[in-house]
Amino acid sequence: MEDLLKKSKRLRTEKDFNFQLNGIYQVFYRWDYLGRGITEVERALSWRKGSPLAQEVTGEEGQVEDPTEARPSIKGFNFIDERITNGNWVNEPRADVIQKFLRLLAICHTAIPEVDEETRRISYEVESPDEAAFVIAARELGFEFYERTQTSISLRELDPNFGKKVERSYKLLNVLEFSSSRKRMSVIVRSEKGKLLLLSKGADSVMFERLAKNGREFEDQTKEHTNEYADAGLRTLVLAYRELDEEEYQEFNVEFTEAKNSLSADREELIEEVAEKIEKDFILLGATAVEDKLQNGAKCFLIVKNPDYGSY
């Protein structure tokens, strides 16, 4: 765990990148371009196809209007949709789905929070701007990751039941780190209610095949949208989770610990083999898409699906 904490200090979030969010909240309607920033890649594709961009509305004098210009900017976050910003997502028909999605973004990472002593504002040391975009988005939408120790992750969560933020700590049991061969990362945490949660994000090429039968309800729609974003030059990740039973976890943890402590030359392969056994039967929550920092910054879009699953 110490190595993980050290590694996360390689890259700070003080990079100049913008966060923007596009939600597709599947309650028989689509957010389409509401709250969505248009990428330069999409502008080029739209121009080639001769189709207008939905967000660009012509004003009285032929000017392109941008609803974000009138709002104060937050470094790393540039998204407006009144249905979910300012805590309004708690009033949505499926607030529980949004809650799980944002919670996963706030927990499944290797970021390190730092608190400014004067402003008390939290910034993050991260391994990539992508991770910074995710934790900042979660923070601005009500899931503030504010503390990490070797054994826990603490959040200030906007709770729909209480209508206010509450502090919750998740016991950090295992981190299954990302690698080029795995194409995903996962964390296993225990909630304050004692639930064992496996939270994962990864490439669609490895995540869709790991979904449970009852976790595929919106697979086709998610594939369609991630393909659209990939065509627009964005990098996509699929987010999913599942709840573990105690026996399954204990069996995994014994094997995982043995693999991590192995001194053999194939240690990494052993770790991946153990992780492979448990990273399965996921329930799809949604997907993210990130634009590389080619112009003014990296833009992140979130796709939130609406599977009818229990809460955690």
C-alpha cells in the first residue's frame, strides 16, 4: 500500500484541464446534450457530416450561445445540468443509481487528497488527469473524497435520505491495480453497514464480458454510446460493481495475499490470475469518456445507466 501511495504522487491535479459531463440517465429519456460540452473532435465530425451540434444554439444576432459562460468556473469541472448539479440529482426518479455511480468514482482510484490550510479546499495528487477528472466530478456532485489511509477511504456523501452530506468511511481491503494487460482496476471495500463491495472500472473490451446475466439490462445502449464517443476520439471506461459474500472474499484474500507475497518471477501473473477469479458477475452502472488534453484540457463525459438494482 505504501508503494501505491508513493506512486500516486507522480502527477498533481493542478493541471489545467476542464471537466464536463454528459449523462444518459435511462429513465425512458436521454439527457442528450444537456450539460454537455462539445469537443473539438465532435465539432470536426459534425462539420464533415453537415449536421448541427445540439448544444450550439444560434442567438438573435447569429451568435453561438454557451450556457456555461455565465457560471463561475471550478478548476477541473465545467458542467451544468440543473437536474443533477447543486444536489438536485437526489430528486431524480432513480437517485440510487446516480448515487452508486458517483460513489464508485469517489472510491475506485489511487488518488491522494491534500487540504489547503487556508481555504480548506481539497486538491488531489493522482497518477493521471483522468483520475483527477473523476474524483473532482464526484466531489462537485456530492461525493467528496477527503481522506485516505492505508486501510480506509473517507467520503462526505450527499445522502438522498437525509438531504445533506454525511461522512462515511469505507475500509479499504484490496486494490487490484490497473495494468496494460488487465485493462481495468478494482478496489474491494467494506461499507459501514458491513457490506463487501467490489468496485471496478476498465476498458469495454474486458468489462462487458464480465457482466452478470442480471447486470446486462442496458448493455446494448451503453455499447452504442461508448462506440459513439470512441468514434469522436474519446477514451471510454465502463463502471461496474458487485457485492461479495464473506466466504468468497475470504477465499480470494488468502490467494491474493499469497500471490502478492510471492518472490517468484511470475508474481505479477499470479496476482492477475487471482484477480481474474473475482472480477466477474458485475452489475453495469455506466461509462465515462475522456478527451485527451489536445486543446484547453481533458474533458470527461459520464454515461449513467438506470439498472434496477439494490442499494449499497
